[in-house]
Amino acid sequence: MSGASRGIGRAIAIALAREGARVTAVARGQDDLDALVRDLDGGPHETRVADVSTPEGAAIATAGAFDVVVCNVGKSFARTAQEMDEDDLARSLDANLWTAVRVAKRAIPAMAARGGGAILMIASIWGREAGGAPGYNTAKAAVIAMAKAMARDHAKDGIRVNSLAPGSILFPGGGWDRRRTADPAGIAAFVARDLPFGRFGAPEEIGDVAAFLCSPRASWISGACVVVDGAQSREF
């Protein structure tokens, strides 16, 4: 799985290992990957240092055959539509959409040859409704649409493809952690106003749902976007 060394990706890797999966964890830094492996149950597990925002990195990440692939890379850029230009939108699409597509498309032939599998793309509630940076909003909506398209295309290969849309998730060093440090009063007001349970979500709460969606227990779920946000979003 990509983006495995911290935050949501790390929690998903831990949840998958707890369910008995042998994890191939992909990220850009070996030290963080080594720390992750020490926290994984079972094994043997593997780490690969690669940048999946490049074709070369995606090829490293997907070398071999997998039963499950989790595409978890994303980044936000300009905060308003007025500030966004063509380059910003292109970077948003590359960081959020094409990282997932590169990995998924390279993994599919070997997965199909093995008789099928599951692909999970990590999107966002801001791919389902307005919110966040506009380029990020657009790119995560495209991730959800792409997962649906791939699900229909590859059902004949026994491959399930879903997306998962987290709400606001807090973890050390993450975006919400940095914002809370910079503006504690503003973030406290955001929590009171926009998070009905009065708290941020935890990465582990995403990891548990991701592990289910990747498991045989979710055998009839494909083409879905599953929201895990503590009722934060307004979309039905």
C-alpha cells in the first residue's frame, strides 16, 4: 500500500496486518517504514521506498502480485479558486488522482491473473461536496469517479474497486495538527461548529473500515464510496 508510513496510511497497514495480511508498505522514507514494520502483527512484511507520484515509483510499488492494493496519497495546494491557476490544478490532479491511477492500473494485470482482488482508493468527504482547497476538491471527486469506473471495468476480472472518504482526521504532524498548533482558538471553533461528535476522527477509525472493505467479508461491495466522518459532511 502507498502512503503507508504515517497517519491514515499507517493505520490502514496496521489494521490489515492485524487481520492477517502480509503488508508491502510503500513510502518515501525508510526510517518511517522501519518504524511501521515494528508495529505490524504477523508477517513477514516488506517495505519499499518509492515516490508513487512518478511512473518509476509506481512501478517499484506494484512489482509482483497482490491480493489487495490501497492507494493512499494526497496533497492540497491553493486554498481558494481565485488563487488557483492551471499549474496548481495540475499538481492537485497529479498528487491525488494520478498517484492512485498509476498504482491501480499497474497492479491490475497481475491481480486479474491471480483470479481477482480488492483495490481501495482513499478519497475525502471533500470529493463528495464543497470544502477544502478547490483543486483538492476536484481531484478527490475524480478519485471517487475513477474508482467507480474501474469497479465496473474490472468486475469481470474478479476485482473489486472502492473509495473511502474520510472526514477531518487528527494525527501527529498532519495538517489538522499543524493548524491546531498555529490557531488553537480557530480550530476549537471549527470542531464545535462542524464536528458533531465534538472531536476529530482518529486514523484507526479509518483503518478498521479500510480493512473491512479490503476483506472477503465485503465481497459484494464494489464501486462504492464509503464515508467515515462522524456525520461531519452534509451529503446524504
